[in-house]
Amino acid sequence: MTVARTICLGFLAVIAVGSILLIMPFSTSDGTWNNLIVALFTSTSAVCVTGLSVVDPGTYFSFWGQLFIALLAQIGGLGYMTTTTFLILLIGRKFDMRQKIAIQQALDRPGMSGSSQVIRSIIATTLIFEITGVFLLLPAFVPDYGWSQGLWLAIFHSINAWNNAGFSLFQDNLIGYQSSFLVVFTISLLIIFGGIGYQVILEMYLWLRDRILQKTKTQVFTLDFKVATSTTIILLVIGFIAFFCIEIRNIETFGSLNLRGQLLVAWFQSVTPRTAGFNTVDISKMTTAGLFITIALMFIGASPGGTGGGMKTTTLRVLTSCTKTILQGKEEVLLYDRKIAISLILKAVGVLVGSVATVILATILISLTDPTLDFIKILFEVVSAFATVGLSTGITTSISTGAKLILIVTMYVGRVGILLLMSAVLGDPRPTRIHYPEENLLVG
């Protein structure tokens, strides 16, 4: 069995186990057997760190059901290979060559050395950020819900924010805390750092450590760090300005708030499409322009190596750099004075084409199963599922069973990645020794 097939089947196995746990009577608040589609949809959404839900998790599921959702989101955020590798380390077993290759592909690392140390660092980083998030959220939730419930709310939302899952135990998601700087600030930082990737966080830590210790040797940032951080900042700023300008006259979203509230909501709305799924405004009441901007940000998604999904920021930068190269009449694609390999350009094009094709196909199928729904809402839901975001215009609970199954498949494809899935189905690509003659072709 190929490594790609192992990873894809691993995610399916976790989804299956999660569905079994969530279908049990002790997982529902009324103590009855859960609906199979609800259990499957919720398990897939949690493992794929999406956050879309056909029921209200806070009232529909019991404490155990909510705990299972949080654990599934944790496993999904870390990734199947990272989680299983960590369990192997706990029981003291050593890696074989196959497991090292699987870790290399799952984490998109250039080499196989130091895999165990990388896994330990990822787990440690996750725990540090999630525990910090819990302590920061306690002052907001404990006064409203008491210590026991407030602590559980802080733990649940911290896990979901770091893993970019987006499940919330509040019926209105985070709309009730839209003016709380502490909640908005904490959830936003967890979303951003969770989605920016472990490698970027590690380089940030090394740079800060060198500055604090005043070391003479300066930290040289990698191209991954430069592209991920700069693209993330640019998208956050553009999203903030766009949402503020577009929605400020919409009384049902931004317009009724004071300036401080409008700034907080605009900022959070720019952060959450990075595949998080939390919302501080009613998404269904946003303008069409606001919905379309959200769709674009969701489709781009987070950065490689993080807990988020989407097309990825690096893919966007490679494609825009290709466009810039063509417009300038050059033949080499450059990013920060570094040449981008042809193989990476082809990979970026493959990701774009595969992602667009998946979204188009899923949108068409749901349009056929639920023809009465608005097109923009169908597209929004599909992109949210594919990019593992979890934002919804409110149609998820009312769509047909067929549409729910389509979204389940879409979430799965978006989580494992279109290229990895195709590799699992078709087998690992083999380089060819046959070279064909070149010929010009009219393009554009």
C-alpha cells in the first residue's frame, strides 16, 4: 500500500470511529441513538477541522459528544500521521523506513531525519498555544457560566480555534462576544498561528530567542517563512479593509455597532475565513459582495504545515508570481530573489485546477439535489466545506441528505488534499524517460 493511500485510509478510519462514538446514546443530550447522517457529518467535519454542523453542538450533544468532537478536531488538526506517530513514540517503538517516508510526505518535509523530534515539537507547540488560549478565555467565560462550564467552554473553543475547526457551543457562535476584545483577540491569534504552520512558528521562536540572547549570528528566514507571513499579513489587511468598507452600511451586520465594535468585527471577519469557521456576525445577513470576498478568502485558505485548509497561501504566491513573470516578459519565476522550480509551479497549477474542479462539481451536484437554494449560498457552503472553514449562511441544517453526503465528500477531499488523494487513487507518479518534441500553442 502506498503512503498516500495509507494517509487517506487513516483519515477514513478516524472518521468511522468518530461516527460510531457520536451515534451512541451517551453522545446525545437526550440519551437516544443519534441519526447516522448527523453522526457521520459531524465526525467528518471534526476530523477535517471544518466546523460545519447540521445540528447545534451545544444543545444536541452531551458532554461526551462534545468531548469526542474536540478530540476528533485535535486529531484532524494534528493530522493522522502526526497523531499515530506520537502514539508510537509514547509506547517506545522505533520508526521503520515506511513510517519515516509517511511522516515526510504528511508534513511536506525535505528530508526524513529528525522526524521524532519534529513530532515532539509539534505536540509541544500545540499544547502551549491551546493551554494559553484556555487561560486567556477563562476571564470571559467564567463570569457568565461559572467555573466548571466556563472552563469547558474555554477548553473546547481553544482547541477548535487552534485547529481551525470552528465548532462552537454557543447557539449564535461567537456573536454574543463580538465586542469582547479578549475573546476576539485570543481566538484570532489561535486561528492565525494555528493556520500559519509549525515551521513558521519555529523560525519565529528562533529569531526571538536570538534577539533576546543578543546572539551575533542572525536568523536567516526561509522562503516558506517569508511567503507565508507576508501573504498572511497582506490578506488580513485587505480583508479587514474590504469588510469594513463594504459592510459598514449594513445595519444587520456592522452598521448598528459603534466604531470599536465595527473594527473588531471587521478584523475577526478577515481572520476567520482563514479556515477557522467562527463568526461574530450573522453570515446569512451579509451583503453579496461581503459573501463573495469571504468565499475568495476561504478558497485561498491557510499556509502549508498548519491546521487550516484551502488552496494555501504559498500556492497563491507562486501563481501570482508566474503571472507577474509573464507580464514582465521574463522566463524565470522569482520569489524574494529565489528561483521557483518548475515542479513547484506545476504542483501549484495542479492544486488550483483540482480545487476549482472539485468546487464546481460539488456546486453543480448540490444545485441538482436542492434546486430551490440560492446559487451564492450553495457556492459559499461548498467552498467552506472544501477549504475546511466551517462558515455557513445557515442552509446546512435544511439541505437534503444527498447534499449533506456531497458536503461530507467535499470536506474529506479538502482535508487530505486533492493531489494526495489522486496519488492514493492512481498510485505514486513515476518519472518518464520519454521526451517529446516541443511545439508552440496559442494561449490567452
